[in-house]
Amino acid sequence: MRNRITTARLVTIILGGMATLALSACEATTPTASTSDVVDEVAFVDGERLIYELVNVQGDPLGSGVLTTRVKGSRFVLEQHYESMATGDSTPSTDHVTVAVDMTTLRPFGGLRVAARIDNDGDTKNEIYEWVYDVDGDVTGMGHSSTINGKLDGGQLELREHYYDNETSLWLWRTLPFSDEFEANYVSVNPLDGKQQTVKVQTPSTETIEVQAGTFEVWRLIVRNGRSLRSAWINVEAPHEVVKWDNGDVIFRLQRSEVLD
């Protein structure tokens, strides 16, 4: 039996490895397969809001997540907000991530993450991460910096081809050309630690699953990097919401969807 995840670790698990998995040093530097652009059709719209319950593998509640899509000018602004369950008089941990991407290709421009974690001693740990993609330079790269309780750090990363921001994965996977023969590899950039990896995605079959938001026919998406494997379940019908996502520690289950004015 696995131990229940503490709120001090929840935010790290959700976003540190939300979309794929932790990066190994080898995977961060060495391509493991030929890659390509994977976006086929973008079906999400301005004002879309998806609300998720977050549970552990035993089904115990851990917190909530909200994914919001906004159009600003010629870009999508993709927002994630996560909040841990409050216990007793404790303040919940929160994590908010915003990434701006191209509306057609989902190529990223930059992002911001603001997290407030309550540790086991009840102390608040504040973290701010910022990153910008230099898409116009001679060498495509990403600059990233972080401030953790006042301590500043930063770095630069030269990017490989066919890259997408790891923090946009729950949108990226909705744009794939779904079929039982689909298989592709792309590069996922993790701006939180300035690394990148090859990710393989496949949609081998459809299933029917039930969550609080309803009963859905879904594509089961298999996500691999290295020897690790995870699954997401994507609505067959447009706009192809992620109905369920299991990152190995936290399971996302769709509670409801709406479009804001």
C-alpha cells in the first residue's frame, strides 16, 4: 500500500512531473528517437474552463485543478491553477502556471509559475519561475530564472527541434491526429529545471469511462519517456477534453467544463 501524499509534496508532484515524468540527465541531453511537430487541429476556444478533482491511486481526495484557456491578441494564454486539500486550520498549498503559445502551432513564447507551499512545519515556501523562448535568434533557446524565498537562480537552454512546453501538455495532447495507428515523438521542454526530453505518444484504442462530468468515449493516450509510461484519456468528441490523466502519483478526473464570457 502506497503512503498518502502530504500537501507539502502535492504541488511538486502535480507540476514538477505533471505532463510527463521527471527528467533523467541522459534524457535531458540525448535524443532517443526522431521527432516531429504533432499538432493537427486546435479545438479549444477562448474562455474554456475545465475543473478537475485530484485524487491518489486509492481514490483519496488531494485537491483541485482548474485549466483555463484565454485568447489575447494572436496568442492563447493557457492557465493552470492547483490547490491542495485544506486540513484542519492549515492553509492549502497553491500553484498557478501561465504559458503563452501560438494559436495554431502551440509553439511557446514564455511562461510564469507562482507557487506557495505549506511544509510539514506549517511554514510557507514561496516560489516564482519565469521563462522566455527566443524564437527569433540565430539559435532557438530558452532563458529561465527562479526565485525561491528570495534566492534567485537562472540559466539558458539551447532547444532541439519540434519542441513544446511541458506545462502545456494537457492542451497539446488534445490536438493530436487521433487514430488507432497514431504514433509520434516530440520534444518536451521542462522550464522548471531547464531540461528537455523526447516524448512518445500513441492512441492505440478507444474506451468508455465515467467521471463526475459524465460518461465519455475516449482515446486512451499512452505517454512514454525512457522506460516510464503514463496514460491520459481524451474525449473522442471535439473539443477533445482530457477526461482523465494519471501521472503515477496524482489522478486528474474531470468534474465539469464551461465556457466563460
